[in-house]
Amino acid sequence: ERVQTIFDKKIDLVYSKYADPIMNDRDAAKRGMDGESIVFGWLNEILPDKSWALFKNVEFTAGNKNMFDVDAVAVGPKGVFVFEVKNLSYNFFFTSHDCAVVVGEQIRPCSQKDPRIQVAQNAETIENKLKARNCKFTLP
């Protein structure tokens, strides 16, 4: 709500041509934050005990010096788990090689990056950072 108020005050007749894209970005950001909050709440409920640590919106610098954040990271006795949360109104269809969305009765290619690729890249970055610090994990 605070972000909306700020945007509403900044957008006047001079900038009215930008109003729709800014409002759409704001709405998308809010949906994303809502989805992350829901998933974070679920993870808090389902992790079995205090031996698990849960981190939200963990920021990292990748090897190419680009900053990125991981929506949720759970660290516990079973390992390190990385979560990428999407709050979209599509039904996704995944094969071993492709990501598609179901629109009506049609299956269309994803218009955005396959979330599996994003989470794999995030997990690899975290793994490399842990290895660089000589952190060792063993699976039971």
C-alpha cells in the first residue's frame, strides 16, 4: 500500500503514458511478495523441528558480479534446499526439456525463463559459495 501511495503521488499528467507499465510492475511485485509470504509460511509450518533454519530473500553475488536473490533457502539435517517462488495465474506444463503454460486448451511455450533453470543456477551459486568456505554436507 505504501508503494502504491508513492507511485500515485509521483505519476501526474506529464508521466501519464508511463502509468500503466508502472502500475503493472507494482501489481506484479505485490503478487510476487504475496506468493513468497505464503510459501514461507508453509515452510515454517512443515519443517519438522528447530534443527531447520529458514531464510527468505537471501541476496548473493554471482560469479559475473550480478546481484540476485533466492526466494527461500532451508538448511537442515537433510541438506540445503533452494526455492524459487512464482505467483502466476497460469497452469504450467513441464517436460524433461521444456516449460510451457496451458492457456485454455492450448499449450504455449513459457514467455519467461524456465523456473527450473533459475533454481538450478541459484543452487549452483550457493553450492559454490559453500564449497569456497570449505562447508561440507553429507547426506544421511
